[in-house]
Amino acid sequence: MLGIVITGNGSFASGLMQAMEQIVGKQEQCTAIDFTEGMTTEDLHQALNQASKICDVGDGLVFLTDLLGGTPFSQASQLTLAHPQWQVLTGTNMQIAVEMMLERQALDAEKFRDMALDCSHQGLTSLWHQQQQNKRSHNNDGI
């Protein structure tokens, strides 16, 4: 099974993991690494390295990060350069975490990456856009 390491600034990672597990239950080969105040970049690098060793049991690994270019993204990216079977995704949100946890057993890291990006594009919407889509659906069914 694909390993997952969620990381981000502040309590982003542990908060997201707690919320995600409330919906889909406890996840194996999945951990959260927060980059909290007082941690150094080296501290984060070591924590991510240790987490990756625990979570990747040979099927690959995905880092889910909060901000493009942020320290958690940068440190996860450095680790991934030496492991072609690993991926780093950024802009992670609750929808991606929940939906992708349910899909990860059947996916390698590349397929997970592509599916997560599709999921994120579909999940970012507004009430107005959903209402417009519903109107179009009802107009197309002949009723």
C-alpha cells in the first residue's frame, strides 16, 4: 500500500489528519509531521525522513503538503529527488485527503498524483457554480 506523509506549517498536518481520520478512520502507513514554531529546517528534514522510512514499505510514498514553495514542501521535495517512486503534492485540503485515502491501496504514486490533481480541480467550486450545474442538469433531462 502507498505510504502517505502529511506535512505543513503550524498544526496543519496533524489537524488535517485528525479531521480526515474522523471521516475515514485510522490509516495505516500514514502520519502527520507538523513544522511548528521553534523547529529548524533540519529538524523538519529529519522528521520527514524518519516518517518516510516508516510509511513506505516498498510500494511508494506521497507527501501531501500545504503550500507550494513552503519549507515543508521544499524539504519533502529534497527527499523525493532520491526516490523516483515518491511524489510531492501541494495545496492539500480535506477533500483530497479524504478521497485519496479511500483510493490509495490500488494506486502507485504517479496514479495517486494524477487522481489527486483531478480531485482537487473538481472539489474547488462555489454554491453559485453548483446551482448553475444543477439547473443545466434539470434542463437537459426533458423535464
